[in-house]
Amino acid sequence: MKQDRIIEISNKCITNTYNRYPLALVKGRGISVWDSEGREYLDFVSGIAANNLGHCHPQIAKAIKQQAGELIHVSNLYYTIPQMEMAKLLTKKSFADKVFFCNSGAEANEAAIKMARKYSRDHYGEDRFEIITMHQSFHGRTIATISATAQDKFQKGFEPLLSGFRYVPFNDLTAVEKAINGRTCAIMVEPIQGEGGVNIPDKDYLKGLREICFSKRLLLIFDEIQTAMGRTGKFFAYEHFDLSPDIMTMAKSLGGGVAIGAMLARDEVASSFIPGSHASTFGGNPLACAAGVATIKAIDKSILSHCKRTGDYFIRRLKKLKEKYSFIKDVRGIGLMIGMELSFPVRVITEECLKRGFLVNCTMDRVLRFLPPLTVKAKNIEKLINALDGIFKEIKGRNIISQL
Ligand SMILES: *Cc1c(COP(=O)(O)O)cnc(C)c1O
């Protein structure tokens, strides 16, 4: 089918919630995707960090095919082998003892919010339910999670929001201490903010939050929906900081591209969930868990060290570009979670990238976000750098920035 026709029919029948690029994708392999006209693109978005092993990774595709022929879904009224295997793997790899499965990031955070409230109520009584979250955070699009997300643009028009959240600036321990009162039950934070522009906290920030939570008996919740699954060069981002949270949420790459989310917690905290506390029809169904097990197993030590090495290389190359163009304000990243902040809206850049055969993401208006598969090769990075250099040169020459 012609690309224009696919786009036309889609626009007619699908809610207009995405500012989509005029591109209909039909096939993917590794870092490459193809549109319906047969044109190839190098994908530096990876489904927004949901395809950390690239497209159609053979082990993941095989696991899905196999499981689809055995058992797709039975509900959580019964035990299944893929769910057991996945929970065992996740608890073995992390600080956590227990896993609750759901289908998305927002749902994982919903579960975390419910667990924090329930735990606090069980241990400290009814009036302790507030959760502190950070400016520029992103926790999802349900009513509870937009209430947790301290950004106007996600909340506007959907009031009244859920009560029980207090917002403070990211990377500011004093502000957190000031915001704590008798009602506070938890602090919720992304170890590295993704949607908010790839913001990396100071070295002691997360440690400071950990100490505050210990001393005030608050739960520390890490939203690792974007940062886990090897994205930062460690399996979980918290491993960079020599500490662990009480509750952690995952989704995005957890199923290698298949929808699945998870909320993980220490035993003592998880025990506040009892039969009836929470549930999900599809959460952790055999098909999604088979994909998840294959994905987790495939992210091995060599993938992690490759991610770190190529991430460092990518950042170095982007910083070289920054020396050449004054409108590049900042380059920051860890592993293959990388942001480049410009002095003007970057949509014009992502559109130019698309014309040249590269998928690149834009966030917070002025930040180019790069989330390639963890298996990306240096030669792919080199191609993108050359394309960006060409685009930047043209922009500098035409001086179109002044018009933006
Ligand atoms: C993507 C994301 C979410 C929301 O996940 P959905 O699966 O879209 O609901 C929440 N938190 C973070 C940090 C994310 O990156």
C-alpha cells in the first residue's frame, strides 16, 4: 500500500494525539527500518528506548513465535512458566524480592504509587500519603501519573488532578528536605530524566535522596522505565550510584518491543500488597513474558560494555560538533541515553534527519534525544554525525535560526 494512503486513512480514523512524522514503517532489522516505499532509515529512536536490542532480534522473535504456538494468555488466576521465569530473572538481577506485572510504564507507576500509599497507611496511619516528584519528570499519561509528572503541558485541560503530590526542582536536595512534612510517604524520581531532556543529576543527589528517605522513613521510588534494560551501560541505572531504591518501575524495553511493565520492590514493602490489593488482566501474560525473558537474557555483559564504549564514543563525536556550532548549548548522556540541547526548537533538525534517512527524537522542544539500539555500530554513529554536521552547516549558512 502507498505511504500517502496509509497516512490518509490513519489520520481519518485515529485520534489526533501524535504529531507524527509522515512515515509508515513496515519492516525492521537491527538498527534499520523500512517504510512502505522501500526506503531504509537508521533508527536512533528505538521506539523510544523500547527496542534496546534493535528490531526483530532473532532470539526475541523466536521466543514470541514459540510461545504464540503454546499459550498466549490465561489471566492471573493461574500460574504460568514464562511469568515465573521472568520474575525469577528480575529479582535475581535487582535489589528487589517481588515483582508485580502490568502492561505499560504508566501502569507500573500506578502500581508504585498505590504500593507506597498502602505501605504508609499500614505502618503510619491514614494521613501520610504525599509523594514528592521532580520538575521536568515524566511518569506517564494516566490521571495519577500526569499528577505525578511535574510538567504543566501534560496536566493542562485534565484537571482536577489527583491530590497527594508535591513538586520540587530536580537535583536539589534542599528543596526536597523543605517539601517533606508529616504527610509525606515517598519520593519518586527518574535516576536520569528522559523525556525531561536527558538530565543527569550530580553525583551525590540520589545518595542524598536515599539518606533522606532512610532518616525520614520514606520510600524511595525509582522510575527506571527508560533507564533500565542496559540503556545507560548498566542493566539498571541505579547500579551507577552504589545504592538501591525501595520500589522500582520498568517498562519500555522490558519486553523487547512487546508491551509489558513491572513494579519491583523489597519484600517488606511488597508485603503491603495482599490478594485483592491490585490486579491486571494482561499483566505479565505468557506471550509478553516469553518476550521479556528472551530480552533480559540477551542483554549480557558484552552488550553492556559495548553500550558504554559506543556511548562514550557517540558523546565525544557530538561534543566535537558542539565546538563547531555555537547554537549547540550542551551535550550530555550516559551509555546510549544521550541528549544534545540546541538554542532553538529542534523539530527542523529531526525533519532534516528524516529526509537523509535517520530517525532521531526531539524532546523538551530544544533537545535532540538519541536512543539507538544498544548494539549500534560506530560506523552507524559516524553516518549520523556526518548528516548532522551537514544539516548544522546548512543552518548556519542560511542563518535560518534568526527566523525561528
Ligand atoms: C515512557 C515513560 C513512562 C510511561 O510509559 P508508558 O508505557 O508510555 O505508559 C513513564 N516514565 C518514564 C521515565 C518513561 O520514560
